[in-house]
Amino acid sequence: MSMNEFIVPFIRDVEQGQQKIAELTKTLLYNTYPNLFELLDFYNDDIFLEPLLFTYFTSKDVNITIEQILYGYIEFEKRPKTIKVFSDHEGIVYLPKIGYFKTNRKDKYLKLYKKETFGEYIFYDDYELVTYEFKDILNINDTNIEIYQYNISLLEKLFVDKNNHILNVDIKNTVDKHFTHLNNAFKILKIYYPMYYNRILKVTKGVVLFNGHGINSFATMSAHGIAFFNVTDDNYDEVFFIEDILHQCGHIVFSALTFEKQKYFVIDPNLPLSILNNYKEDNRSIYVVFHGIFTETAMNECLDICYDLNIFTGKQKHELLGRFAFILKRFDIDIKNLNNVKIYKKEGLNLFVTFMNVFERIYRKRFPEFAYIDITNQPYNFDYRKYLKLNPFIKQDKRKLELV
């Protein structure tokens, strides 16, 4: 099955893109913090792909220290005996690769001291000892992908609405509610969509599950390696996560693949899409739409597999079908928007043709069934409750047919 996955010809390009991103961060660290750089393993790209490094170097008014971000990546024997750390508005000191230290000091700089015993630390506020509760890193099962358990101070400014206002989001409770759904979704991808799953593991360092209004799920180069999933509905389960993992982690994959994005286009890919279609209301750039087509290719290909193999049953299968039809329609629109050979270099055209071939294969296969699905009441993000209003779920057993 994996050899049918569209990602196969581009695996090496994804890996090379990640290496180039790591080299960029490596150079930046060397030039700005040479003493700290000497404590790190130069050959371990995992260090230089730490997502908070990207946020640190692209943010203004940073409170967390660079030593705090990298401390867990330094071999224990080489770690400085003391560093300055920041305790956020919840009193949490977060150290990547180590964990969370929950203190009673909020929005304060503290001193961390390393004890001789591995894994033991003490904190001081000036000369006063600070007590804490320790919480270990939480990973998705059988992976090194971290599930962030709190709204880390460096990431807070990424949760913004369309007017660039910072939003309050709930992370801790969202993780508690959906941990199992998320793990199940990753397990399904591992079994039924393995090549793409493996690319996700290569580029994704962490995920954030949050509940917040006025913002969509997202991924950003400002925190490259983290996928942010907006889980606004308590009823979301594996079907939602399958789609959103393919989508948001797909953006991380594609950012690595097309890190040198001018390599794929004859024109400036940051130009607005409207120069091609004259549709002024669509304010996306050409490159953003190209990103979208990549993730739509993955979503459609994987959902097609899940539907054929009956991975889900009952209402979950009904929801999967609705999401599938919805994404295929969006796929159709975006393919048409970028179906212009004059804008691509050879590498870009190869990618686009691959995307289009997947679209045409699935569209021909699914059109007879999808022609009867009504998604005219859908907002920007798929809403299963709205879908049910126009496409009732029919529960069938040996005794009766029941509309639910």
C-alpha cells in the first residue's frame, strides 16, 4: 500500500530540506551564542530543529532564555551548574527534553542549579529556595513527538485572530480529553498510510492540542516542527484527528520539502493568487495555495484508503465521508487555481502534476457517490453537526432503518 503513496518520490527532498533548516539554525546559534554552541553536539541536527529555537529567533520581547531552551540538549556532565530561567504566568518553568517544573513564582526569573545527581535540580528566587512539582514530558505513543501540556510562554503569541489579537486558549484540559483519540489516530496512520506517517515522524517534534475561538488549526515556520490542533468540540475523535494530522503535520513536511521555495516557481510565489484568477476576495499567496494542495493530496489519499478498508464504522464512517467530500471539493478548487504551467520551474511542475494525478484518480473514483452528498451549508472548517442536517445518518440493523 505504501508504494501507492504520492509522497514516495519526494522523501529525499524532505530530508534535505530539514538538513538545510538545521544548518540555518546552527549558523545562527554559532554567530549569536558561540559559548553555548560549543556545549552542543554539532552533528546532532535534532538539537538545531528544536521548535522553540525558531520562535526565539523570530519573536520580539522574548522572556524565556536561550539557555533554558537548550539545556536539555546538553550532555548532563557539560550542563552549566546554574542558568537563568523564566517561570511563566502559571508558575511553570519549561525545559525542552526535560519537563515542567511547577512553582509558586509567576512571571519571574529564577536561578536553576544542577545537582550532582542526574535529573535533580533546585531553584532560587534571589536567595530564597523555591519548591516545585515536576511533570515529565508526554509523548505520542511509540514516537518522539511531544504533546505540550501547557501554554508555553514562547508559544502564546502564536495564538492570534485575524486582527492579530492574542487569544486565550485552553491546552491542559484539551490534552486530558483527547489524548486517547490523538494516539489512536497516529496508530491508524502508522498502519494504513506508513510512508507519509514516517515523514511526519521525521519533521514533527511536538503537537499542541488547544481549545480556542477565532483561530484555526495551524502550523508555522515560527515554530517549525509543531502542529497546532484546535479541538473546539468535545465530540471530536479519531476521524477529526486523522484529517488534522494529515493537514497540519503535512504543512511541516511541505515546509521542509520546499524550504527553497523559489526553486519551484518562475514567478515570485509570495504574489497573491488573484494575479492568476482575478478573484480579489481570495487573499492567499500562490505559495500558500501550493501548501494547501499538498495537504489536500495527503488528506484525500489517506481518507480514500480509510473509507475503502472500513477503518471506521457507524457515525464515524459517516463523518469520514462528509469530511472526504468536503476536502475533495476544496482540492478541486485549488487545483484549478494553480493549473498554469507558466508559473512553474521543472521541480514545481513535477509536484503539481503529482497532486493533480491524485486528484483526478480519486475524483473519478468517488464522483458517483459524492454527487449525492450535500455540503452547501459548510463553513470554512468542516462541521459535522451541519453535515448531519443535510445528510442524515442512517443506522441500519436487521430490524429497521433509523434516521439519527
